[in-house]
Amino acid sequence: MKLNKQEVLVCNCEGTMTIDAKALGKACAGAVGLDEGAEASGEMSVASQLCRVGIEEFQRHAKTGDPLLVACTQEAPLFLEALDEMGEQEARGGETASGTKQATSPIRFANIREKAGWSKDAGNAAAKMAALLAEASLDIEDSNSVTMTSEGALLILGNSADALEAAQKLSNRLDVTVILEPGTNALPPRVMDVPVFTGRITAAEGHLGQFQVSLEDFIPASPSSKGTLGFDGRPQKGASEADLILDLRGGAALFPAPEKRDGYFNPDPGNPALVADALLDLTDMVGTFEKPRYVDYDDAICAHSRAKITGCTRCVDNCPTGAVQPDGDRVAFDPYICAGCGTCASVCPTGAARYSLPAGETLFKRLRTLLRSYAGAGGKRPQLLVHDTEHGEVMISLMARNGGGLPANVLPFVVNQVTQAGLDLLLAASAYGAERVLVLLPPNKDDERPALEAELALADTVLDGLGYGTGRFEILDDADPEAIEQRLYSLKALSPMAQADFLPLGRKRSIMSLALSELHKAAPTPVDAIDLPEGAPFGTVIVDTDGCTVCLACAGACPTRALRDNEDKPQLSFTEQACVQCGLCRNTCPEKVITLIPRLSFLPEAGEAIIVKEDAPFECIRCSRPFGAKSSVEAMVKKLEDHPMFQEKGGTDRIKMCDDCRVFALAEEDQHPMAAGARPAPRTTADYLAERDELRKAAEKDMAEKGLLEKNAGADTEGKA
């Protein structure tokens, strides 16, 4: 059978699963949400041991070059090996008997055994299997990545001989440097095969391939150390660079969420097993590594700041690794530090931060296909189980192998990190028909739990306000798979949800708007508005129009253009549907007349621009041309009329003029505002000689008046005689 243009190969795993081929084929035919132009066709056949006895059947389909979807993940390596054994001529570009080139068969794998077939409820799992196969058949958009390079420069930090012992074990594979804390007592090594220093760490930054540790009291080990390792030299300040860090100090880690910092290992030095695991992992940390760029950031709609006035800080406050930092009016995402938890995207009110693993709208496309295909195949009461690729997959496997497996109406939905589940995913799942959304949270995610709980609580408030009731969103964090299984089988039926179908296009706000519209249409009590808690990303603003001067500072600061001006006249309008309650308008307003009211309105007016205040234009007192809001100009005049700078001629009259007349007025106050002193005439030699004669004549005249000239003349005559 073909599903989404892919040949589907299903196996009952030697009869351990009861699969009705006809029922499964019929269920797959009802799949909804496939790629454009794709559909289910043909008859479903079920093998018994496709990976062993039936391997020739697999190879026969692979030779056609058509895409394959194999409903088995456990034996995926064997199927890939079988393709290699088919040889280049048959499976990878060889020529057929007709002389034409044969295409390679692209292969995908889906797990219907642990997630559906190995269950005490497997007899009712045909719709679930069809939904899982339909989801697996979708084309997944590739994500972008960043590159990190490690050349094996390892920095070991410690306060005991354990650091030196670890250095000896790794020195043959890595370029090791040891830094011991001041006061460390340790035996000197018999052979000093790695550099050893002491120093006090003051700061650390960086990531795999680019760590930098700042130090004080940095001193090298003394080569003459005898009983105890000593250090000689003048203490210095400096920084040590490394590709990798092994921190065996046992105290506070160098970085927040240390387990999420690539290249930084911080095992408990008192646990030899954890230390051994870290040493083993370090030996493989040399080379070039590709890391997904988890977050797609659009700074044009970021509500962090405007003109150095802060608004939204949700991503900065909730990032566990410190990968998100303020950067002027925007925020900066460091893809090398980001651990991919997705919390920033889940709490972002505008959708400026979007989780991009998978990229684009693929996540919601998968969600739509899974839920709509389940309903189209006749499935009832879908419970969406959101889980990750590690803890969640292990828990599901343990339940299937050692217990009763998943109930037939529990649809597992795998994501990279469950903490990426935000309000948009929760509302979209509800709109597509999920009776509940259950999040399987790993035990090591406690630091990210508050943000996830807040998103679930907000979604619960919205659905309760529409009459769907509470209890539709839940976190499952029990480490015992048996307890999880018991919880899943004990779920009580809730009232039906909407069975909407819409294309999940656009960023977060667009998807939430589509989902909310569908939920409101099918709501038991379709109210006009729902009151929300403070911090919710929906709401309105109340403007005290008596104090508003229509300066439009709020409109200039609004990142979503919920508040707008009018190019033709002094006017402020507001569109509630676009408001994210970031607070930039309130923080920017010079008159402090704006109040935020969190709520969710379903009225048509919420999507329209409503005029908040309209003012008469102020006319220039010189030319009568309108150039601003009357109340705004009058407010400025009142504030500045007593200011010393406006007490001279013209005073505040210039504020009442348009920009052109203001220039004219300044020029008219001084008849020659650009005039300078008279330019002196160039001096010549004749000028200097004439000036000298005048000075000489003036001196002679002065002497004559004093009788000195005649006496000097007489004395001169006598001298000659």
C-alpha cells in the first residue's frame, strides 16, 4: 500500500502484534493532512518477519527506487545494511536490463510496535497505527546548524589528586592542562607529563571549542616538589583557553545548567562511575561537530525593548543556560550555548523566537496529520502524549515490553524537547481534537518546569473560559513507567473537543489566532471575552484620554503595531488582537496614562483598529499650517514656559511654529545672523615702512616736547668739537 507516495511495509513481528491488514488499510485510506497531492492507495499487506525471512520482499520493493516507509525502528540498521548488500548496480545508481538508470530508494522508519501494537489495547489500535504511519510519511524540512571544532585541548580543574589521576588517563589522547585550587594537597606525579598549575578561578565563558577561564594567583608547579606538590613563582592574573573542561572540584559549576553546556563535564568527584563516564565521553570530543540552530529569531517583531526602554524579558528570564542576552533593543541568541530546550519559544508572546527543530511549520503539520488522521480513521477520544526522543522513548518502550503498553487512544507525539511545547501547540492540539494534552517531562527538567506549567495553566484557563472545563493539560513526571501506564489507563472521559481542520501557517500569533477561532466556534459557552492572569500574551490597553497628549510615543514603541498613528492627522488607534501585553507602550508613555488589561476577546472589534483618541491639529502661529497635535504642543508649552532657556525673546513661541517658520523666526531676531566682523586689508611692505615712520615721528615729537631732543643735539655738538 502506498501512503503519501511511499510504499508502506508493515510487519507483525512474528505474530507478536495482531494487525488486521484490511482494517489498517481502510484506516490509512482515511488519513488526513498528507502532503499536497498525496493520498493512500492500494491494498495493505502484513509480513511476519520482514527483517529476516521476508528480507527479499523488502529488497524487491527497494529495487523499484520508490520511497519506502518501513513500520519498524528496531531493525532499521539491518534494513540499511541490506540495501548496501544489494550493490551499486542494483540499489544505488546501477543500470537495469533496459539500460536506464535506477534510482536509490529513500527509506523512512516508523515505530508502530512499542507505540501501538505491543499493547493490551492493540485490538483497537488500527486508527492509531494509521495515524502514526501518516505522520511518519510527511516530508520534514531540514534545520540549519552551526559548527563547533575541538582540537582536544582539555582543562582539568580540581582540588585533589583525582585531577592528576584523570590527567594521566587522558594525556595520551588529549592535550591536557591541570589547574588545582589554592591549598590543594597532592603527591607530585612521578613524571610531569602534563602542565600543572594552581590558581583561583574568577570567571568562565564559552562553549565546546572556545572556552576561556579567568584566573588569579596563577602559579606553575615546582619541579623540585618532594613530599607534596608545591608551586613556585610570582602569582599572576590571566586566562586559560581550552576546547574542553573537566571540572572535578565538586563545588558550584562554572556555568548555569552545566549539563546543557557542550564540552563542559561536571561529574560528582565522589562518584567513580560518573567520573569514568565523563572520561570516556571526553576521548570522543575531538573533531568537528554539527549542532542544530534551535531557534529562529525575527528581531522585527521582538518586544524586548525600544529606545532603551525595556518591555518583554520572558526569553531572557527563562533561558536556563544564559544563551539569550539583551542586545540593545533586541536580544541575542547564542546558538553555540543554546541547549535546545525551547523554553524561549514557548514563552515568547510575539513568536519572534520560534523553535526550528524541525524547521518551519513542520511540527504543526505533523500534529495536524496525526490527530486528523486518527479521527478520519475512526479513532475516538484522542489523548496526545508529548514526549522527547530520549526519556520519553525509553518510557514508552518499557511500558510496551514489560507492561500493558499505551492505550489505543493515547497518541505519542515526539518532539526534540517537551519544554518547547507552548501555548500555540497546546491550543492547536485542542482545536484539532485532542481531548487532553499530556506532557511526559524528564526528571532532569525541573529547572524548566515553571515555564511549562505556566503555559499549561494559561491554556487551561482559556479552555475553561470557553466551557470546555479544566484538567485537559497535565504533566507526567513519574520516573516509574508502571505509574505512568496506570495513569494513562485511568484517564476519565471528558467532553468532546472541536474537530477543526486548518492549515497551520505563519508564526506563533497566526497559529494561535486560527486555533482560538476554531475553539470559540465549537465552544459549549462561546463567551465574548475571558479574563486572563497578569503576564498573559493577550489583552487590551486602557488610555486615560484626558491625560493623553497624542504624542504617539506608544505607537512608535509598539512592536506589533497594536497601537498605531495616522499619517494624515493626530490620531491614536488600537487593535486588541495584535496586543501581546509587553508593556512597552506603558513604559514609554511620558504622561503615564496607559494601563494593561490582560484578557482574551473574541469580539469582531478585537481585530479592528479602534480610535482611542483623536485631536485637533495645532496650527502654526506664523503660517497657520497644521504640524502637530494641539494637546501635545500645548502640554510642551506649559511645561517649558518657566524654563530659563525660554525666557529670552521669542520664548515658547518657537514651539508653536512649524519647522520652516521656526528657522525664519530665528533669522529675523538678528538682522544679520550670519554676519562677522570686517575683514582686515592685507598688509604690504609699504604699510610696515609707513608704520615705522609714524612711530619714529611720534617718538621724536614726544622727545621734543620733553626737551630731550635739543639737549642730546647740543651734547653731540660738543663732543665733535
